Amino acid sequence: WRVDVKFRRKSSAAATTAEPEVVSPAGPGPWDSSQVRNDGVERVDLGSLLLPALDGREVRLQVEEQTGVVRSVLLAGADGAMEIQVFAAPRNGDLWGTVRPQIAEDLTRRGAQHSEREGRWGVELVCQLPVQRPDGSPAVQLSRIVGINGPRWLLRATFMGVPATDPDNAGEWEDTLAQVVVHRGEGAMPVGELLPVVLPTDARRVP
């Protein structure tokens, strides 16, 4: 099942009374929560993920029915979508370089075609997966998978729709991804385990 989350604007009174320290990192995001604080970007707090709040975009949480665990976060818009997952990673190393061939192998088993391209964050996977339309006719779903190594985490973003079919004109979607903040936490976690996502109190369940 799915949970929809609405963006909520902060009151102007709250914004004017607080005088927080501003920490804005240099260089491209996504960033770790230790690198950015009160930088003026409004974000939806989902625990391990803080997503930029943008008009015209919906946040949808894909929840496992049996366990209630959030498996992924989907940011959806009129022209496409971006699915985000964040995993625990070693303190050092290139987890994306390790798991990318495994993802490619899984895609091959599912009958998908895939290739690699150099993108904003390095090597990406471009995938063409055979699917069925609701009427039973065959179709091909195109997606673009990006992996970003952070401090003790790996963020995996899958673009669908226009951001996948026309990556050269996906700047707005990529800029959104660059504003994501990851809160890893200090606890020990097995490598490859999903970081927990917290359901907001105003989330709405959709069957």
C-alpha cells in the first residue's frame, strides 16, 4: 500500500522568531545531515530522509503490507517521478560501484536491457524493462538509476518519465535530488540495510 504526504508550509512567525545557525555546505548534494543545517531550504522530515518541499510534487511512501516498513520514497510530478532509497554503507569505499553490477545482473534476469552512461553523479544505469499495460498489451518502461556514495550511506535514486527518457533536460529533477539531506544516525547497521523512514503524522494511507 501507499502513503501520501502533503507539504506543509512553516508559519512566518516561526521563521522570524528563530535565529538558528546557518550551515550551508559547498559542492553538490545530496548531503549528510552533519553538513547542512538551517540553510533556508524547506524540507519534509521523514527521519533518515529530508526532502525539499516543492509545489506541484507529491511525496508517496511505498509501504510493505506485512511489516509496515517503508521500502521507498517516491517524489511524483506531472512529467515524471523519482524513487529514493537510502542504505547503510561502510565508512570507506564505493558501495555503488559494488552493487551496480548486481543491479544490472538482476535486470538481465528480468528480461531488461541496460546500459551505462556518465551523469551528474558519475556512472548511471539506463534500463529498459518489458512491462504490460492494464489492457495486457506489451510496453517498455524506461528508467535511470543513480547511485551516490555518502558518509556511511548510499543513496539510490531511480528517475522515471521525462527525467529518464530525456536526461539532458532533467535539470530540475536533478536539482531536487541535490537538495536532499540524509540523516544516517550513529547506530551500527548491516551494510545494505535500508535506513528507516518515519511516517509523518499527517500521512494519508491509499490502498
